[in-house]
Amino acid sequence: MKTKRRNATDLCVSDSARKHEVQREIDSFLRAISSYPDRFAREPYLSFQQHLSSIVTTAHPPSTDE
């Protein structure tokens, strides 16, 4: 019985963490969309994908918890 409760709790925590991560991804994408025109004006050869990647990397540096 305890195992089932623990799994349900873990699932809720996991679901909540995933929702938070998705929201961060959406926020980064929207930030990239709004800032790309200004950056493109300065760097006309910069693709949107490169710009988005720099936004995501700046907003969410890689984890070093491993």
C-alpha cells in the first residue's frame, strides 16, 4: 500500500516538475521571438535557432549536479 502511495506522490512531483520545465521553455521561446528582430538587425547572419539557443543557454545554464 505504501508503495502505491509513494509512486502516486512521485508522479505528482514529476508532473509538477515537468509543467514547470515546459513553462520555462515557453518563456524562453517567447523571449527569443520578441528579441530576435533587434539582434538580427545587429547580426544579420544569425539564425533564429542560434538566437533561441543562446537565450535558452543564458536562461538555463547546464546542470553540474552529475
